[in-house]
Amino acid sequence: MQKRNFKILDQVDVQVGQGEILAIIGPNGAGKSSLLSMLANEQSAEGEILFKGKKFERWNGRELAHYKAKFSQEFNADIGLSVSEIVLMGRYPYFDSKPKAKDFEVVENTMKLTDIFSLKNRTYNSLSGGEKQRVHLARVLSQLQNDFSEKLIFLDEPLNNLDVKHQRRILELIREFVQQGNSAVLVLHDLSLAAEFADKMLLLKKGKVVAQGETRKIFRPEFISAAFDFPCHIFKNPYNSHPLVVFGERVSE
Amino acid sequence: MHNKPGIYIIGGFITLFFLGLLSLLIGVYQFESESFIGMVKNGIIGEDTGDNSDWYVFSQIRLPRVVMAMLMGSALAVSGAAMQGMFKNPLATPSLIGVTSGASLFAAIAIVLGNYMLQLLPDFLHELLISLMAFIGAILTMTFVYRMSTTQRKTNVVVMLLAGVAISAMAGAITGFLIYLTDEEELRNLTFWTLGSLGGATWVKNLILALVIGFSYLFLINKGKALNAMMLGEQDAAHLGIPVEKVKKQIVVLTALMVGTCVAFAGAIGFVGLIIPYILRLIFGSNYYMILPLSAVAGSILLLSADTFSRTIVAPSEMPIGVITAFLGAPVFVAILIRYKKSL
């Protein structure tokens, strides 16, 4: 299996393989977003970031956009376009001035998957926070809809503002994407969801790695408590046997 | 889902054509020839019609002026739209952020300093030098204002507009000083530099304008996708494969080139770059894929109408064209303020 290597200042050394979801977790200010931003080539980092064995600078920008996409945590609140026009931006790397039939097809499809198809003609500015979030997710997902393999998606807190149903929906879409031979790197706040969906975890605290590796090895009370400075306990969810984290001291009745 | 600009552009050109014809026919001077078409026909094939003043007014005064109005209106509207995309703000226009004043100042300096030297140059080079200086003034101010007011995601509108006010004040003061210092006739006209006029239209100027505009549009008109994506934020645009820095550089250089040339030849005609994109946004949303090409046609229509109006409303005198564009533009300015009050 081909691996992609990331190295930042020798302190963080991450690898994401094909078919894997890596979740970056940690308390506020741990540097999760910065790490993601460096990995996605937004900020320059000392050291080397290789994607498919090639440095980002050596890629052609438009070609790279076929393989790599990023969902940012902060998005512009005021964009005077319709929902479908914004989702269509995800197809910009694929056409010059006129979108092709395939582009419209992908846009329609991802809008349905992210449950915003009924909003397609609404203006973006009239949407709620969670709806806007889904519009950008649809845009990012439609960007990587192609026949290429070994694609990489970065998502910075993709579940913000989303209700329970849509949180799971989005994570399932990401899992599907990854199962087609791609990779995903996510920053997540909901630890139980992270544990359920991520294959690997990177636990960050104040810019340093507390622990990283396969989820079942990392998702343990000692690591989580140390990272978050808060006592915690991990149970097995009786319904689906996924790990479930609960924070706080045990209080006797 | 995806509007096509083509049909609107064709409609715009047809409107423009008839407006142009109308504008050629009306004016202080009344053509004496019995048939306008006959006069033009005779003029072109070089036959002596017995009345050469008709042909002269048509070919050397009215037609160049109509053409210049079309070219400049188009250039100013497209410059405004492109700048608004780059600044991510509907108030970014050449006149409001001081680019026009910067260009005026440098054009005035060129006229004063080149007082003697310029006289010796052939017409074409003379005009070219002045427009080149205006271009330098425009690019300096634009770079300055952009650096001061813009960060990654958003433009600080207050800084942008106040920087424009400061630059306009400074450049205006120096230009005014030069105007009263010199007895150079080309510069003596303060109204020209503050409100603009298309009265000085010649074929040489039109040729330079056409070259500048043609070159700029080659790169600017198809920037719709890039400017749309930049509304997301520049980093997100880069993730979509848009070469953001390159696009911004092209916009700065090419809009400065167009605005500089317009200012050098017709003074400071304000608000065209504000009015046209605003109206287009009302109809098509902020989709630059539509706004950029349509601005090119709509700007021509606006400025040609304004110029025709300005030279007929107080005939035989002429009203400065900037009076009319400001009359239309100021309410648009207020409308933008009200509409974007929260997000500016």
C-alpha cells in the first residue's frame, strides 16, 4: 500500500495510507488546524511534505486540485451566489469557461448526498449556519469526484453546526470516499464519533504529539486524559459496541 | 443553473449599435446633407459632396467621440468589476480608492515636465507617454491601497476608502498646484481633471485605448471563475487550483493600465465602475462569470448615453460628463451602503 509521508519540524511525523481516515484531535490551541493547514500546503512548513512522492510546489495547481481538496473551518459568510453556483465551484478545476454535462451531474449528485438539493436555487446568504456548512462540504466533495485514485481530502471540523443526522451523514460520505482507495485527514471535536470513524488518530497538545497510531491503541483513557487535562472514562457502547468517551470524575451516589 | 452571458452580450451590442447611430445624429452641429447615409457613403469613397464640413464633423469629431465613449465606458466598468473581485468588496472602484487621482497626478506631472520635450514628439508618442505616466500613477496607488487594506480573507473597507480619500486629497492638491503653476494649455483645465470630458477624442487616442483594452481583456474577461472562487477566501480558491497571486497581479496591472489610459485622455470620469457592476449584481447575483463580460458592454452603453446627454442637454454648451455619472453614481453608492451595511 502506498504511503504518503508528512513531516513537520521532526516533531510531527504523520502518514496516511490509502483507505484510511486520520483524525487529529486535541484541546483548543493544540495546533490541530495549523497542522492541517501545513499538511494541505496553505502554510509553509519547515521540512518536507510529500504527496504521491512529490513536493506540493512541484505540482501544477490545477492538476493538484483533482487529487487534493480542503474544507476550511472558517468560510466567508457573505457570498452573493446561489447554492448550486457555489457547489459548481468544486468543478472549476475540470472546465475552462463552460461546465460540462458531467460537472452538472456531479454537482446534482453531491447536493443530493449532502441533503441540500432542495436548496439549490436559494441564495447562499439566506441559509442557516448548518446549511452553509453543507454547501461547502458538497463543494469540496464534488471537487474530488473523478476517475483518479489515491486522492486526499482535508477537513477542518466538518461537523460544526451540523445536527446529529447530518454529522453521521457527512462522516459516512467521507468513509465511502476513503473506501474507494483515497485518504482523509480530519480535525474533529467529537471524540466518540472520531473513534467510531477514524482508522488512525493523532492526539495533539500544545503543538506536540501525545500519541498517534491506530485508533484502538490511541483511544484510551490515559492518553485522552493527558491530552485534555481532564479525567475521562471509555466505555463500550452497549448498542453498537463502539467506544464511547465520558468526561468527569466518578461520583458515588 | 448556470446562466450564459452570450445572449445578453448580443442584446447589449445591438442596443449599443443603435445608441451609437442616434448619438452620431444628434448634436449642436446639424448635418446639412439630405441623407446621412449618403453623406457617409460619399465620405468613405472620397467623393466631393460639396459640403465637406458635414464629413469633417462626422469623421473627425462625432465618430471618434462616440467610439471613445464606448471604449472608455467598457474599460472603466470592467476595471471596477475586476477590482471589486480582487478587493472582495462592491465599493472598490478606481475613483473611490484614489486610483483615478493618482493617475491624474502623474498625467499632470508628465504634461508639466514634458512641456518642451513632448512638443517635439509625434502625436502618437506624445499621447502614449502621458498615458504611460498615468498608468504608473494608477498602479502605484492601487498597490498602496491594496497592501494597506487587505488581508487574506477580507478587505478592511474603512482603511480602503479612507486611503482613497487621503490619496485623492494629496494627489488633488498637487494636481491643482501644477494646474495653477503652469501655463500649459493642456493642463489649464481643472474641470477636465476633476469631472472629465470626452471632448478631446481623436483617432490616435482611440487607437491607443483600443490596443490597451484589447490586451487587457485578453486576460481579464475570463477571470470570472477565479474571482468567484476568491469570494470563498484566497486559500480556498487556491485549493480549487486558482493561481490567486498571479490573478491578483494581472488585475492590478491591467486595471491600472486601463484606468490610467482613460484618465490621461478624458480626465477623471467617476462612478462607471460602481454603477455597472452594481446593476448587474442586482440581476445576476455576484457571479463574475456573468458580471465581467457583461460589464464590458453595459459600461459602453452607460458612458455613451451619459456623453450624448452631456453634450445635448445644455447645447450649445456642454456639461462635464462627470456631473452625469456622479448624479447616477452617488445614489448607487448610498444603495450599496444600505444593502451591505452589515457585511461591509
